[in-house]
Amino acid sequence: MSTAFIFGLLIALMLTGMPVSIALGLTVLTFMYTMTQVPIEAVALKLFSGIDSFEIMAIPFFILAGNFLTHGGVARRMIRFATSLIGHWHGGLGLAGVMACALFAAVSGSSPATVVAIGAIIMPAMVKQGFPKRFGAGVITTSGALGILIPPSIVMVIFAVATGGSVAFGPDGQRVLSASVGQLFMAGVIPGIMLATMLGGTTFYRAWKNNYPRMPKATWVESAQAFRESVWGLLLVFIVMGGIYAGIFTPTEAAAMSAVYAFFIAVFVYKDMKLADVPRVLLGSASMSAMILYIITNAVLFSFLMTSEQIPQAITAWVTGAGIGWVEFLLFVNILLLVAGNVMEPTSIVLITAPILFPVAVGLGIHPIHLGILMTVNMEIGMCHPPVGLNLYVASGIAKMGITELTIAVWPWLLTMLVFLVVVTYIPELSLWLPRVLGML
């Protein structure tokens, strides 16, 4: 009865058009006032402790770094470097767009930022060279989603925060801890490269089939010059990932380091950003960070309610008692998350579902890292289809296309992403191999 009341009220409030964060808070307050004896002081305590986390500090830093890189000319140099390597293949600029999105994803952590940074430059160039607008829009919309799978990833940080306080027990009764941010970052490397390769394969095939334009092959000198110009941006990948793996700093410290480094290269190295532009970037980053932190605060309240009512434990007992195995459970998780992607944005989905799914998954023997990567891939797909796919709306503004037309344009690449989702769901080693090799498990 408690479960039905909580989720029924939450869904009803969201159907009114109320923001998800406010709907979460009202659901918790209503239930606690009417159906529990929990002192209301606990709400104030949880509101504060919900964002009193060292890991959460990584989110505003990664957002700030992404904004500095977006405005600082890093994307343009990455596109030139990618074009010099593979621009002479079939659909050269499209392939360069996929590669540039993968490179920019490795320094930004945000899908919309990747779509804006790469799409705003490469889309007009593709149209000018003779590519159909639909082709370019499909490439950039879906490849931009790599921003949350290739580390660093804001969604992975949110998953680690959402499951950090959960109590979970494995099939043998042993307690299992949630995945750390560092583990999730390393786990995303192989799936990220694999998805980028599959999206590139789809781009190449369609370009080859339709005989789309190719660029002249760059000389070694041109490639070396393009690499030299982009190396300052590429170094950020090694600073963040290398620093985390080597134990030089934590993921949160790496985020702060990336923000300082991005500021330095944007203002003093590339000089594409003036000091007068910095306050505007800081304000935009603060606004976006405040929005995410407000959602996190209310989602932590919701998670507290789930824990106090022992709803995850009840669901775990029901799933194991019904004889449901990990194969069927992961299929259900994928369907649930893909449906949720139709009505909510990734941050809200992860914060609501992760604390509930995590204990159930662990009870079935599913590794927390595998679950985290699986949820991240689902969030990628959700950002590329209507009605609330954020990448669609960003790409729509860049390509000057309607959402319906853009939805049709992304289908070949969206189907590729769905195939990849099946692969990453049922081959856990894709997510677990690298952290295991690096001694992080």
C-alpha cells in the first residue's frame, strides 16, 4: 500500500506538468505527514546532508570545465585533427564528427555540451560540402550522447552519489558496496570506444551507400600540425584519467583540476576566450549546477523515504521469490529506463531508480559497475528520442530542423545504439574488464 501510494502520487504530480524535483519533494512531505511517525525535522536534516557530499562537488566543476572548453575553441581544433585523420574516407566530415564528439566527450562529461560544441561547427560545414542536412543532424545528435558514456561523465557521478548510501547484499548474503566514481569512469572507456566505433560504422556505411562527399587526404605535415594545435585539449584526458588511476587525485579533485586547466588553455593558450567572457561562463555554469543540485537534494529525500519504508528490500524479496533471474531482470530494467526516458531527463531518472534497482541487482549477482554503465547507456538513448530528448532539442536549434524531422533522421544511429545496449547488457565483461585489469575491483 505504501509503495502504491508513493509512486501513484509521484506520477500524478508529474502528469500535472510539475517539475520532477518539486514532485519528489511534495511526495515525500505528503507521505511523511499523513502515513508515518518520522519527525519532520528529519526532512531538514536530509535536505542538508543530501548535498553534503564530497563526490557531488565534482558535478559543478565538470560543468564549468565543459563550458570553458565549449567557448574556448577546443572543439574546433579537435574537429580539424579528426578531419585530418579520417576526412578522406567515405562520409569524411561525418566520421570526423563522430571522432570529434568522442574526443570532446573525453574532456567535457556532458552530452548537450558535446552536441553544441561539435555540431555548431561541423553541421554548417557538412551542409556546405553537400551532405544532406538529415545525415549531419543524425550523426551529431547521437554521437553527442557519447558525452555521458566516455569518462568523465556527470551521469556516472550522479549514479555513484545516488547509490552511495544504499545497503545491498549479494546472493551469498555478503554486503556489497556501490561503485565508486573512479571505477565507473574506467569502466566506461571500453563501452565508450565500442559505441563510437559502431556509430562511425553506421556513418561510413550510409555515406558509402549514398556516395556522400569525401575530403582530400591530408598530408603528414597537415595531420601533425592539427595534432599540435589540439594537443592542449587532448592532454586534459590524460590529466583526468591518468591522475585518477595513478592515485594523484580523487575524481572530485580531478574535476576541479580540469576546470582550472580548461580555463587556462581557453584564456591564455588558445586565447579564444577573453577574461571579460569568464563571468558569463561562471554564471551559466552556476545556474546549471544549481538546477542539478536541487534535483539531487529532493531525490535524496525520496531515497530516504524508500529506505525508511524498506521498499527496495521488499522488491528484492519479491524478485528472488518469483524466481526471476538476472537475464529477465536486466531486460525489465532496460524497458523501464527506456520508457522513463520518454518523460524525464537523465538526472531525475538515475536519482529515482538507482537506489531502488541497486539492491535488487546486487541480490541477483549483478555487479554495481555493470548496472551503472547499463543505466548510463540507457540515458544516452533517452537523450536522442522524443519527447524530452535533450540532444534532439539542442541539435534542432543548430540544424534548424523540426523535432519530427530530426527524429526520423536519427533512427539509423538510434537503432545502432539499441543494438549496443543489448550487447553491453548481456556481456558484463565489457564494463568490468578494464577496472579488473587496473586492480580496481
